Amino acid sequence: MVQDHQGERRSVFERWFPERHLYLRANGETRGYVLTRGRQMAGAAVGALLAGWTLVASGGFLFDLATDSAADKAVQRTRAESARRTADLQARLDSAVVRMTSTTGSLDDMASMVERRHAALTQVMTMFHGVQGAEQALRPAQPKIGPDGNPVRRILGVRMDQERLIARAEGFAQTRAERLRLAFRLAGLNPAAYAPQGAALGGPLVEARDPKALAAILDVDEAFAIRIGHAAESLTEMRGLADAAEGLPFSRPTQARTTSGFGVRFDPFNGRPAVHQGQDFSAPLNSPIGATAPGIVSFVGVRSGYGKTVEIDHGRGFKTRYAHLNATAVTLGQRVALGQRIGAMGTTGRSTGVHLHYEVWVDGRPQNPARFMKAGDQLVQQD
């Protein structure tokens, strides 16, 4: 039974890969070549391997294109939503003009409400302290007052500016939060896992979820309290994602040109297909190498195949590796900052020339560093 099965298998190979003879005639001479079954099978295996590698590379390229397209569409949706909110605000402001012009309330009451709104608005604006671009984007506009200097119009102008300012604050926080989420997705990370789970800012702005309770705490009208609450929630999410992003390896270890990327490639020593777990950068000897995120040095020394190596633990399960260094500039257990010089580019270990081999690990698994650098480029463009 076993012999029959083996004979059937041999017959299949003989049918697909029969011995072939190739004759070439040149300058009156004829030469013959024998293509044995083994050579044909080896050629077919190499062809299948190349075809598979081409499919994998093409699939990765198409996936990156789809990711970029989805990111652009998400930004466009955010901008469209912001424009819709602005138009809605303008309509409500026009309605408020009519109501306030015909009001019979005293000027003291109206002025007092403006002052209380201003105090609540000040709390929100304080939360934006230190956020890149917030100071310029949220600069209060001067109220437009008519030549008659009517007190009602003055107060109305201030209230309209307050409405516009809180709308800009909410839109600014939402837009930046969306761009941060896009950066996380470009890196292959789930942004929901890094968003704040609770009230990260503290105080009544995020603790009072009920609009009526928040209005009572801030001593403002309920409609304005709702706007304040929405802006504070958007800001909380934005700050949480921004804080998380600052601790992740989104930067580049060097500005040198990239050579070999992450994935399957032909080994430069034996020419066989092998998995390359990092990104290579080529530059002159002793070019400076910087940390791609703050962290603690977890290894300094020589690793087999990697040569002189530095590894940094960034927390949250993230680790980066910098290999083939010519020299190191940090010690074990040292805390390093973003961009701090950790070594110099070299060609130690299993290396064919001066370059940096850079790896990113998440929870013990190697990741494509190009995705993290792409996310970092997205954040740089945002700033």
C-alpha cells in the first residue's frame, strides 16, 4: 500500500517535471543541456517564493494606501463637523440677538451673567495651557461695538464672543484628538486603549456630568454649561492621548536615509529569504543616534549578531533596540529623554557596512518601525 502511494507520488512529479533536454545552436555549434527533475523543482520553488514575496509586499503597499485614504477621510469628516457646528452656533447667536434686544432684564443682571460666564470660560482656557497652537487658535476676539456705545450691545457683543470662543475651544480639542487617534491607528495601535478612562483633569468641569448640576456649580445658564462640559470632555480626551503619545516611540532615531525595511528580505550574507525585524538607516561612521521616546536603558552591551546594542524600555510594553553601534553613550538603568544621544552609528556585529538597525517591540513582539515613524510624521504635521 505504501509502495503504491509512493509510486503514485513519483508519477505526479514525473508528469509535472519530466526530464527535459535543451539544445542551443550558435556559430555552427550545437550544445545540449539536461534539465533534471531536481533542477526544475528547485526553479519552481524559487519562482513560487518570489511570487509569494511579491504578493506580500504588494499587499502591504495597498494596505498603507488604504490607511492613508481612511486617515484623510477622517480629517475631512472632522472639518465638516466643525463647519456644521459653527453654522449652528451662528444661527443660535442670531436668535439670541433678537431675544436680548427685546429683553426687559436689568443691565446689572446681564453684566453679572457675562462675568460668571467669563469665570467659567477662564477655567476651560486654563486647561489649554501648554498645548501646541492653542494660544493662537483660541485668542479672544475684540467685541464689535457700534458707534453709539449702547450698553446692551456691548454686553451682547461680549456674550457672542464668549460663545464663539467656547465653540473654537471645543472644535480645537476635537480636531486635535482626531488627529492623535489617526496617528495611533497609523502605528497599528488602538487609540481607545490609550484614551483617559476617568476624569483626568479633576474639578467640577469633568466631575459634574449633569448639565443642571454643572450650571449650578459654575453659576451660569444651562446652555452655556453644556458647551463648557463638552469642551472639557474633548480636552480631557485630547490631553490623555497627547500624554500617551509623548511616551511612545513615534520619533526617528536618525535623519539618515532608510535602506532595508521590516519584513521578508534576502539575507545579505547567504542570499536566502529571511525575516528582517527592524528598519535600517545608512549614514557615515559615528553619526549620532537618538532615543525615539523617553524611557529607561534596559540593556547596553554586545548581542550576538547585533554587535554593540542599546535597548530602551518605554513602559506600556514598548521597547526599542539600536544595533550595530560603533560606540554607546548611556549606561544600564539610565533614564533618557526624547532625542537624547545614546550612541554612534557603526558596523559591529553581523553587518555588511555602516548602518543602524532599529527595532520596535510591543509586548514582546517585533513591530514595523516605519508605521511608528509615519505616526510621528503625522503628529509633526499637526503641530
